[in-house]
Amino acid sequence: MVKVKKCSFCGFDIPIGRGIMFVRKDGTILNFCTAKCRKAMLEYKKNPRKTRWTSFYGKH
């Protein structure tokens, strides 16, 4: 049985066969549902808790 993955930035489910898997130099695996999430986290260094359209918004 295949596990449904969650986006590392927004927290929403990623359908099987979709999304982007990014592996950092230290071996950490990050899964992203869209290029928007990937860019927000890696290029713009945004905090998901301060981004309104994420499921982590406002949670401490």
C-alpha cells in the first residue's frame, strides 16, 4: 500500500504520481505539491506559519 505524502511547505496531501521530491545535501527529503511551494520554501525562505494559504498558518 502506497502512503499519501504531505507537502513539506503547505501541508496538503500530494496525489500519487504528482509533486516534486527534493533531497538536501544532508539527506533530508522534502516533498512539494507545486512549484509555488518549492520556491516559497527554498528560494524565498518563507515561513509556512506566516503564509495564509498553508494549512500551518497561525499554528504555533
